[in-house]
Amino acid sequence: MRLLISLLLSLLTLPLLDAQELKVIKLEAPDKAGGAPLMKVFNNRKSDREFSTAKLRPQDLSTLLWAANGINRPDGKRTAPSAVNAQDVDVYVLFQEGAYLYDAKAHALTPVAAGDYRGDVAGRQESVKAAPVILVLVSDLERLSKTPDEGTQRTAAVDVGIVSQNINLVCAGLGLATVPRGSMDQDALRKALKLKPTQLLLINNPVGYPKQ
Ligand SMILES: Cc1cc2nc3c(=O)[nH]c(=O)nc-3n(C[C@H](O)[C@H](O)[C@H](O)COP(=O)(O)O)c2cc1C
């Protein structure tokens, strides 16, 4: 009986322990001098929906996130512009082992939830499940307005679109595959990422090396 109770208790606490097991990932310095020249980047930019399952090299992951919405000036402003410098866009990073939030100030990944949520983004688009990283872009409307309305949502969509385009372009520059995607399981992801009602889940970019 005692064995049964302790077994049940360990099963109940398993997901909790899993979440605690994820650690902050300190990213290495981004490569701000590499990649293809800008005009070549525009020429190469395209949606690619076929991914190698190989994990991203730490340097590529770091450069990807910094280019997406990292800090590029001493005053804390970002690689992506945002309305009234609200910096309302958060980049969630989904790996096989768990979901993280990109902390631009620390250039690090903060654990959000253990587990693989990439399937909730991919849905029926099977090829997307192979991507080793999926970036999920969320705008916090509260940072744009104290009383968010439809206009605030339009502004949020623009801000998120710019971050997505940064991702599209840095991927083209680094030889990575990506596609901006509006489709994803909103309910499942809102729950997994523990989003507040004012956080709008707008677009995702799976990222990986191109499938050979
Ligand atoms: C707002 C937005 C939402 C999109 N949603 C999806 C999507 O859910 N699934 C998908 O496979 N592609 C999606 N795309 C990618 C488009 O299909 C793609 O950009 C378009 O076909 C043009 O191809 P290109 O990006 O290679 O130029 C989306 C693009 C944008 C801008």
C-alpha cells in the first residue's frame, strides 16, 4: 500500500519536477558580422517548409534570436522597431525538451514549460514538426495601451510582422529554412505558454537547416 501511494505521488509530481528541470540557457554572443550581404538576403528570402531535424548550432541560435528582436543599442532599443517603442513582442522558443522565453536583456532563454509543444504549432502540416526550433511571436497589448482595443490589435499585428520579417531575413542570411505561419492551435499554446488574456498569439516561424 505504502509503495502504491508513493508511486502515485511520484506520478503526480512528475510534470512539476520536469518543469523545474529546465534551466536558464545563456546564449553565446551573436555573430553581428557574418551572414550574406543584405541584397543577397533579399534575393534568397523564401518560405521553406522542409526542415532537417538537426539541432541548430549554438552560434546560429544566438544570432537568430538577436536578429529577431534583440537589443542593438546601449539605450535598450531593439533590432525590430515597435510602436511608441512599446517593445510589446515576446519571442517564445519551442524545442523538443521544452518552451522558453527569449530574454533580450540577458540574451538568454528563460524556461516556461517542459515538454514538446511543436506539434501544437505544426497541426496537420507534418513537415513543420521536423523543425528543431519554432519561434512563436506574441504581443502583449498591455504594453501598447492601458485600454487595448481593435486599433491596439492592429498595431500589435504590425509589430509582430516586423519581428517575423527579421526572422525571415536572418534565416536567408544564415542559410536557414523558415516560413512565417499564422496557423497553430491557439488554445493549446495559450495554455502551454501560460499567456495572459492581453497577450495576442499572432504568428510562428519554424526554423531549421534546409532538408537535403
Ligand atoms: C501572415 C502570414 C501568414 C502565413 N501563414 C502560413 C501558414 O499558416 N502556413 C504556411 O505554410 N505558410 C504560411 N504563410 C506563408 C505564405 O504562404 C508565403 O509567404 C507565400 O506563399 C509566399 O511565398 P514566399 O514566402 O516563398 O514568398 C504565411 C505568410 C504570412 C505573411
